[in-house]
Amino acid sequence: LDRVLNRLREEQVAAGKGEQFDLLKTCLLGERSSVPYLELAGQLRMTEGNVKVTVHRLRQRYRELLRAEIAETVVSPADVDEELRQLFAALS
């Protein structure tokens, strides 16, 4: 999970969005309630709607990177979904 988060951060930094990522990464980790979207929007000089869309896209990319990372650890691509289920069960 750390590798996936670091990879996503590297992508965002390369796109010139490192500061934005650092503020929004808590939204990826299920800690969003600690800072409301409206407050994040003010810090980023964005609208609340833009923050929500950006977080949605970051989550989507995080899922893609996570699937790719897991695909490298299993024998068959068909095993990715089961491995994801087991990972999330272990984390919950």
C-alpha cells in the first residue's frame, strides 16, 4: 500500500500537483472527515466541487495502481480480485 501511495504521489509531483496531493491524500486513506472538503477547497483555491472531482480521480488512479501492484504478485490475472478481497479483509 505504501508503494502504491508513493507511486501516486510521484505521478502527482511530476504533474506539478505535489502540494495538492499532500493535502488530499488523507481523503484516499479514509481520513476525510478530519478536514472537510470545503476547508480543503479554500486551502487549494479550488471550489468544493473541484476538490470532490479531484479526490474521485485520485481514488480511481489509486485503485488502478493497487490492482497493478497486486497483479505483479499473483500467478494469474484472475487471482487479482481474490487477493484484493483478502487484503481488505486483513486490513479491516
